[in-house]
Amino acid sequence: MISVNGESLDWSPGKTVRDVIREMNYRFPLLIVRIDGRLVPRGSYDSTAVPDGAEVDIIHLMSGG
């Protein structure tokens, strides 16, 4: 089990950041992702595995004017 923004999500071996984003149905294009406090570079979402028990923070960046 992992925690994503305080919500529990089932974990499976090989689950990536991109998988978590899809499962949480996040569609906003500008996201910041941290796993256990460590920033995950945007270009690494497809290759970064999320370990069991991880705390994942996904932050939607907003801009305006």
C-alpha cells in the first residue's frame, strides 16, 4: 500500500510514477511529484518505480494572470 496525497492506493511491483498519476486520474499537465520527500524529475515519471509503503505527494502547478 502507498499513500498519495493522503489517500491509500494499492501497490504492485513495478508500479511507476506514471502509473500512480493514471490511477489517481490526474490529468493536469503541470505536476510536481515527490516520493518520500524526494523530487522526481518530470522526464523520469515513466521509469521511476514507487516502492511499497511510499508517501507520494503530487502537486498541481497553477498559473494565472
